[in-house]
Amino acid sequence: MKKNLGAQTILFPMPVLIIATYNEDGSANAMNAAWGGIHDTNQIGICIAPEHKTAENLLKRKAFTVSMADAAHVTACDYVGIASGNKESKKMEKAGFSVTKSEFVDAPVINELDMCLECELVSYDVKTGCMIGNIINVSADEAVMTDGKIDVEKLDPITYDPQAHTYRKLGAVVAAAFSDGKKLF
């Protein structure tokens, strides 16, 4: 029997997204956000509270990158989520992250994280913190690719468990999408 839990922010899996922007002085900043995902074709939607340095930066630059947090960098990815860019100017260095300027948007690509969406800002609602961005380019390190495609097992992305407040790894393949269901026709 199902039990009612009330209105809560629970959804599995919740991606761990690392959003990177440039500060006004040209230095890089990043934050961890779990409330996001694909919004529409070639668009991403993420909730970022307006008091975050990242929100201020993306409104000024109209660009940002989104990297997938991975198991190998979980401590650094958690750190950029709990350290405030408004208070900590050496956040990226303390996390051990280095950056390269995106070829496509005015935002930094975190070198240590193997997959990155390079985005232009479409809209940001200050009241709700909801942001939408156009995905201009997706880049991935060749080390996480198989036959020219991103290999999820090699990427090893983590997800956020909002009830246990933990990060988890994704599991094994259980079925072929848009295929196994055809057995029921």
C-alpha cells in the first residue's frame, strides 16, 4: 500500500549539475544544482535562487556551462555547492577545478568534468529562480566516449538523493528504450 508523503521535492534520479559562469573580474565560478534537466529540444531548465553569485553572473554574461558531476570528483562538486561564490573568491582553486573558455559561449568549461553543455541564457525568472538556456554545444572528453557517443558507464555521473542527502551512482542497463515495450503490441 502506498503512503502519502505530502508535497515534497522528491524525484529519482536528480542529476547533479555543476553550473559555471564568469565573475565580473573574469574569474570562473561554479555551483552545484540538482533542480534541473532537459526543458525542451536543445534547451535546459535549472532552478537557481537569485541570491547565488551564479545567477548574478549569468544575467550579466547571458551565458553559462553545465557539467555533469561524476563519482571521481564528488567532493569537489559538493564543495562548489556549499561554498558561496559571494563569500569565497578562490572557490574553483579550492575545488581543484581549472577551466578553459568555451569556444561557443562566454562561459568557462571545467576541464576536470568530462561532459559539458555550453549554453546561452533564454530567460530567468527572479521570482521563481527558474532559468532556461539554449544548448549551443555539448562537449565530452574522448575518454568517456564509445563509437562517437557519450558512454554513461565511462562518464560515471552521480545523482542526488533528496531524502537521504547523499550522492549515488547510476546503475546498470535494464532494457532497450523504444524497443522492449514493442513486445506488448
